[in-house]
Amino acid sequence: MKKDSLKSIIVLVSICLVVGLLLSGVNSITAPIIEKNDSAAANGAYLVVLPNATTFEDVIGDFPETVLEMKKDAGGSGFAFKIQGSSSYSQSPLQMILGIDNEGKITKLVITNYAETKGNAADFEALFVGKDATMTDVVAGVTYTTNAIKDAVKAAYDVFFEYADIEKSDEQKLQELYGVIMPNATDKTGAFAFEAVESDSAPASVTGIYASKLGIGYIMTVTSGDKTLVIGVNAYGKAYVVYDIDGNDLSADASYDAAKADAEAAMASIYEANHDAIVAKMVTEGIISSAADAQKVDFSAVSSRVVAVYKVSGGLAYVAKAEGFGGLITVCYVINDAGEIVKYATLAQTEVAYENLYGTYIAEDEYAANLTGKTVADVTDDTLLIAGSTFTTNATKLCWNDIKAAHEILNGEVQ
Amino acid sequence: MNNTQTLLKGIIKENPVLVLLLGTCPTLAVTSDVKSAVGMAAAAAIVLILSNLAISLLRNIIPDKVRIPCYIVVIAGFVTVVEMLMHAFFPEIYSALGIFLSLIVVNCIILGRAEMFASKNGVVASIMDGIGMAIGFAIALVAMATIREVFGAGAFFGIEIPFLKDYTIPILTSAPGGFFVFGLLIAIVNKFLSKKRKPKAEFGCEGCPSANSCNKTDCEKEAE
């Protein structure tokens, strides 16, 4: 009896041990594969945008509502985001998976939910590959959707810069400063449009000159001691703000005045040429009878779409620029002391053909008829709205808002 | 009884599902589509054959008193091995089978064959028995799954069938439909086998499909 019990115990324990060994052997083979499969299933969509990623870790943070999830590749190949945007055209929100590598470039954008009327999902996906935080292109015909996607991608970039814990390059820092220094220098899609320019006459300390494509100013990088400064120079040739590359405002610090002077010197001749061109155009448009009638008024304390102000007979002439559908539009308003709009004209820029400034349906005369005789207080969005020309109307509104603000500051002060 | 007969009896005459009515739970649960049914049949076959083999080998070592725990440990071991392998290499089938894969441990077919056959027969015969039973189980599962998927979902192996997909009988893919089909198949097999069956009066132990593997003298001994 005792012997039987002992045998039972030994046999059962031995079987358990053998089975246990077998299981541990199999488990050592299958466990890594299972783990890989599971993470692949959970992160399959993320792997599409970051194909070299090993495993994804959640990044927890206070995200804007358009950023649903942020994942960090433990292998260090980059970050993946689940983002969403809403377009005016559909009820179903756009959902996208976005991959951003460590250099801040977009590896891939995949649209996972696209319910728009036009089947352009693939165009969007192609549009963003290799781009960085500044995105300028638009898919033709689906402007609102493009903008919705861009907004979502921008939100992802904000999160990326905040949580990715990656040192931004000087170029990225500079691009962020564009918006701080010159918030109005946006093109029709809302992106900051700058291009690098060369200047033979620039002092050696000026290392880079970036001209607003709108022509409302310049942003320059200037070396001062061991610091790289970013200086905003407005359309009047005045250096009005100084930042260091990390975005600290040093405008009030007198020790950087020399750098400001260098920045102003770099562009001195260009402003004169710009002003001469504007005045010549005002003569052509009949706003003034001769160049001598326009006296330059200084409006250089801020960045604005208002690129020039002149005292002319009958009031102040304000010239402002914004980007419309066909390119830049330059408008000129003459406003008298009573706040009445005496004249309105569209000034063409020399490099843009006049007929491109407005769509074929819109004539300058329509704006002029709507505006002339109105007072500053009378001009509403409806006055500026001309059907069929949304972008140009928007640009006109932007110009008007800045002109109105400029008029409120200057009216009464300029004698 | 030779090995061929041992193998063949599991397919119709002693079909584990439709005649012995064992393993009903997984049969009903995983036969809503053919893919899962094939996966389940394969997993059960591996466990059945391996456990029959192992138990047959150990039949003289395992003491009578602890035989059931020993069988369960062996079966659970094989089930877990199959489960881990499927999870690693066939994750799709693994997730389709879900909990029923683990529940092969308590599948009556496997414990039943261990207790009724493998513990009393040689290694080769036990393997043959395992293969036969596995084929019988597979035939029953696939037959049920085919009927349920073709008429319930208008597809076969996940591929849509033209025409039928517009006239599906959705209840077949849910649990009640499973019972309907199960009952139907049992009835058909019963009809098919009834001619060979002995008259009811003489039913007794001899009329039982499991009579061959049942050592009835054991029961009688205990009854005494």
C-alpha cells in the first residue's frame, strides 16, 4: 500500500516535470515570436509609416485634440502619430497616421479615414513625404481638406517638438521664429513664405537674409559675438525686433544695436528701390499726379501687411500686400482725416502680370465701386466680399484689417 | 481488430462527434466557418495523436489510481505546446479559435481515447486510433462548418460564393443554427448506420458503439 502511494507520487511528479520542461522549451522558442506578432498587430499601422521601427512605446502628454496618439520607436527611428482633422465638407473626421523621423522630416502620411467627395487620398499621402514642419503645397481642388490635414500635421509637429525630446536644428528654430517675428507673412494657405536672398552689400556679420515672399519684410540671421541673432526688418528698412535663435526676445537690449544696424544696412538700397516702384505705380494709377506729391510716413514700429504709408493730397495713402489666388495683390487706399476712403486702387507688382492679380471675373472697379466713399467704420466683410473670388477677397480683407489698424495709429498724428 | 480497422472505425462507425457525441462544445463553437474548423481539427488531431502515443508508452508505468491526473497533465502539456505554436506561427487561426483552443484539454474525445483505448493498447494501435479519431473529428467539423458557412454566410473558406451570398440564412452562423446542423448530421449518420445496428431488444453492451474499447468486465467487477 505504502509502496503504491509512493510510486503514484513519483510517477505523477515525474510526468509533471517532463511536461514542464517540454513547455519551457517550446515557450523559449515561441515567446519572442508571439511578442513580435502582438506588437506588430497592435502597431501595424504605425509600422507602415516607420518601417524600420522595432517596438513602439506610448508617449503620454497633454496633446491637442487633433493628436490622438503619439508613439516612440524604442529602436530610435522616429515617432508615429495618430492624428485627425475635420474638413468643412464631410461629417466623418479625417484620420491619419503620420511618421516623423528624428530629423523632423515626414517619413509617411497614411490616411486611414477619408470620406471626402474627391478621391485624392493618395495625392495627399504623396504630398507630405519628406516634408518638414513648413509645408507649402496644396492639392488642387481640395483646398479645405488640404488645410485640414495640414492643421492636423502641424499639431502633430507641435507635440513632436514638445515631447520628442530632440534638439531642434537651427533651421527649424528659425522657421518657428518666422511666425513670431512676422506673423502676417503668410501665403494663401496660411504657411510662412520666405526665400533666401543674397546681398552683395551686406556686412559680414549678416549670415542669412530671408525675404518674405509677400514683400512685407526680411528676417536676417546676424552674428553678434558668440550669439546668433534673428532680426526682423520690416518693409521700411527698420530692424524692429531681435531674437536669439532659441526664441528669446532681446529687442529691448541695447547691446545688440550694432547688430540691428548691420541688418538695416544689409537691405538699405532695396527699400529705396521698392518705395520708388510703389510711388511710380501710384502715379500710373492716378492716385497722385507726380512722385513729388507722396511723402513717406514712418510706420516702422511693427510688422504689418502695410508696406508703405504716404502723405498725399487728400489724406494718407496706405499700401498693403497679401497673397490672393493668382499671386500677390498690392492694394492702395487713400483715407482722409474724416476716415473716408477717397480712393482705392490695385497696384501691380512689377514681376506679376496685372491680369493675374484678380481672377478673370473680378475687376478692380468692383472693389473700387464698393469702397469709395465709405468711411473706415462702414467697411465690413460684406463690402469686401466679391463672389467667386474667395482667396482674393480674403487677401483684400487681410490688407484692409492691417490698413485700418495702421490708420487708427497714424490718423491725427501725421500732419 | 487490426490496425486498419482501428483507423477506419473512428471515421464513421465510431465517429467521435456524430456517433459517440463527444467534443460537442468545440464542434458547435468553431464550426461557423470552415477556416476555424480546419484549425481546430488540426490542433485536436496533433494533441490526440501525441497524447495517445505518450499515454500508450506510459501505460505500464502510470499507476491505476493516479491515471486520470496523469492523462490530464500529458494532454494539457500537449495542448499548451500546440497553443503556443499556433499563437506564434498561425496567429490568425489562434485568435479565431480563442478560448476553445485551450479547452481542447477538456475535450472528451482526447481524454476518452486515452482512457478507453491508449491505456489498454500498444503504441502503433494507439496512434492508428488517434489518427482515425482525428479524421472522424475533422470530417464532422468540416462538414458542419461547410454547411453553416456556405448557407449561413454565403462563402467557403472566407471566399464569397456568387448568388448564395445574396440569400444567406444568418441563423446558421449563430449558436441555434449550430444545433440545427448538428442534429441534422447526427440524424443522417444514424439513418446510415441504423441498418447495421442490432435490434433494440439485444442492444445492451454489444449494441454500444464503444463496446470494443470498453472493458466492461471492469465495471461488472466493481459492481460486484
